[in-house]
Amino acid sequence: MVLPAGARGDGREAMTAPQKFRAACYTIEGLNSFAVVIFFNYLYFFCRDEFGFDNKHSLALAAFIGLIYTFASWQAGKLAARFGYFAALKTGFAIMAVGLLVGSQMPTAPRVIACACVVNLGMCMIWPTIEAMVSEGAVAADAVGLYNITWAATNALAYFIGGTLLEKLGYRSIFYVPLAFMLVQLGVVIWLQKSLGHPVEPAAAEHQATTPTEVVPAAERTNFKQLAWLANPFAYIAINTLLAVIPDIAHKFHLSPMLAGFTCSLWCFVRLGMFVCLWCWTGWHYRFRWLATAFGLLIVSFATILIAPSLALLFVAQVLFGGAIGLIYYSSLFYSMDASDTKSEHGGIHEAAIGVGNCLGPALGAASLQFLPQYASSGAVAVSVLLLGGLGGLLVVRKRAR
């Protein structure tokens, strides 16, 4: 396979570039993960304390952001494949920087919501592109493993210290800290593009892309990709519902934003540990019982976190939640990359599936609180029932395939 002349300098040649270019991609990924967690995860604390948002308002905002992400990331993956990876990255970071800058100036509720939507649109250009860049010409298991560990590590760190940043630097820090990161990432992308020399022949990379799962029939690969694409939205239904109500959980246990960051980030570190384990041990590849078990644990742990009467039970539930989320997410991205040739387009579908979960869970929770306000736990119950439906769907899809 030889790159066409028009592909020169678009970032796709990075698949056979020296390791420093791949390392730069992971650096961009880690920085972006840190920045978006600081903004989006603590946006709900900001809206609660500045504008009086309750659980219903926070869930509605999360659903709206998820809806935008669903359609935008799907199209962004196609755009990255058409116009080039570097063009997509520069466009995405520029959009995010503008959104953060505008939102930081005399923020009002409508302006902050608009800012979140703009930043969300820019972010849609980033993740499918990064996933494609680190996966092109590489063994899927290795590329996906390093990718997951990188973003999960900075994600957990950002969630852990984000509350401290809010208390020490003020709420405006959720705009200015990510803005600084966006500018740095934009600089790294420009440097990386200029550092690429002459276009290379990726023929040698075709051998590198051989995977240990070649013995798995194509039909089985396709089925597991479908299963993971079904499971991952439900994982993000749980995640985004949880993130939106974390301020309420913190209030229940009398936790400040700083202590909430320390206490409620445990599942992020467990997810990171799970990513490392799944990267080192590949025995879970194309084993349905692992995916089904993780889905079951997701349901139990999600409900437990929302109703936990003590911090001890909250910690135990977070351990199970992080482990389940880790395997489901890892499965989705691994099977997407392992069974595809158009990496950025499939990365876009993977991210769109995340957007579906980001939208449906919070939307159902908000609707439950709107129409059943007399039941404080109606949102948690509704989302748990939805997750049970997802497990049933997973079993049906697998049974039909077999």
C-alpha cells in the first residue's frame, strides 16, 4: 500500500513514522484527556454553585451535550479520513480554545451552556482522530492498550485534583486551565506536522499490523464488534448519569468539591488498573462471558453508588464500577480497531456510541425527575432498568449470532 500524493503531510504517514511521532500522539491524547475532565466533570459543580442547578438540570445538560456528541463525532471520523488527521486536530483544538475563551468571560448560564456545546463540538474532532493515528499500522492490541492507559491515567489524575483546583484557583479555572492545555496541544500538533519529513511507504507497516487474533473468523470479529458497540453506550449511560449527580452525592456525604474529587475518583483509578491488566493479558479477547459479566457488575455497582448509605459501600461499589467500565470500554475500542480498515471512521462510530450513552442515561434520569418528582430515587431506578434492558439485548445479539 502506497500513500497517494494528496495524502502528504495529512498525518496518515505517521503510521510508519519514528516512534517519537507516535509518542507525540499519546502526549496529545493525555493532555486532552486531562483538560476535558477538568472542564466537563466539574462543569456540574460550577453550574450548581453559580446558577443553582439541581440533579434534573445537570442531567438535562449532560443529555444535551451527549446528543451533540453522538452526531458530531460520527461525522468527525469521516471528515478526518477525508481531509487528514492533522487538519482535524488543528480544527478541533482551535474550536475548543475559542469556546473556552468566550465562556470564561462574564459567564451566565446560557453562555456557559453554549460554551460547553462549542467545546464539545471541537472535542468530537479529536478523539476519533487520535484513535486512528495511534492504531494505523500497529497491532490493535498494543495500540489500543497504550491509548487506553494514557487517557485513563490523566483522566483519573484530573478528576482527583480537579476539585482542589476549583477551591484554590476559583471556578474560572475550569475554563482557563483547559484553555492553556488546548493552546499547548495545538502547538504540539503544528510541530508534529512540520517534523514529518518525506512521505514514507507503509508497506512495511502491513506486516506490523498483523494481530494475534487473525485466527478468529471474520464473522466472529464482526459479532464482537457489534456486541461491544451495544455495550459501550450503556457503560456511558451509567458514567454520564453518575457524573451529573456527583455534586448531589457529595452533598449527601458533606464533601467539598476537593474532597469529592478525592473520594469519587476511585473508580477512575480502578479503570486505569483494569486497562493495564487487559493490555498485559489478552485471554479475554473474543470471550463473551467476560463482556457479559462486566455488564452485570456495571448494573449492580451503578445502583449501589447512587444509593450507598456509607462511604465504605461507596468505595466498594466504585471498585466494581471501575473494573466493569474498563473492560466494556476496552472491548469496544479494541474490537472496533481490530475489525476495521478505516480507522478514523470506525473511531467515529465508537465515539458516537459513547455519545448515545452520554445522552440516553441523563435524559432518562432528567425525565424521571421531571414527571416523578415525588420519588427522589426515580432517576436511579429508571437508568438501572435501562441498563438491565441493555444486558438483555446483549444476550439476544449473542444468541442470534451463535
